Amino acid sequence: GMNGTAIENFVCVIFNVSFMNCTWHVGRNVSGDTQYFLYWKTSRKEDFTGCQNYIKDNYGRHTGCRFQNVTIENKRAYFLVNGSRNGQNIQSYKKMIILYKIEKLTPPLNVTVNCTEASHGCEIQWQPPRTSHVKRRACFKYEIVIENK
């Protein structure tokens, strides 16, 4: 395919435990009638499956994909984005992503704050964020920011 026709800035993020969005920018040297298609798989042996739920720009071009029920574990995911346009070959784009590295964690759960005048102190408690793959509580690090109001 012609240079500058492949997608650029391919980014994926996992949020709320099992949702994943992948987005990209249209190639610099493509016309308005270019369309892109995303395929992915979570092992080399599998066949690629196509995106079921595209994100589109104002021209109706695919610029992303929404996924549900994504499980992370320590899995790698292989992505392929190719394109089509009348009479023009579009460069395809390939990327491997380690899924746990792109997870945006939910906030910690059930945060409670107890302040007592007697001890001039506060006790703050919480539970770890929801996540599909971290089993050990020791894996989490927390930061508490206290603002005087």
C-alpha cells in the first residue's frame, strides 16, 4: 500500500474491568472514501475476529472500536487494522499489546473515613479496585491526598 495510508496513533484502554476502547487516526494520505477495519485475537493460533462496534468520525470512517467482556489475565492481544478504498491499496497496521498494561483501574471501593476529636485523627479504610486479573491485594499501591477545607 501507499505510504501514509496506514492508521496512526493506535491506542487501546481497558476500563470498568472488562470494557476496552481502541482508537486511531486516519492515515495522512488518504481520501475521504477510505474505510478501515479492525481485527484482533488473543493468541497467535487463533483466527482474527472483526470489530463488532465501530466508532466513526463525521465522514462515517471507522476511527475506533468498542469491546465488551474483555478478559485480561496476562494475555497478549494482536491487532490488525487494514483499509479499503476504490482502486487504492491501503497499508495495514499491526500491533501486539499486553492487556494488563493498558487497564485503567476503577477507584478503590467502599472508602470510609472516621474522624474523632478524642484521638485528633482520622481512620480511612477502603477495599481494592475491581479488576479482572489482580488476585493479590499486595499488588496495589495507594496514594491519599488530604486537603484542608
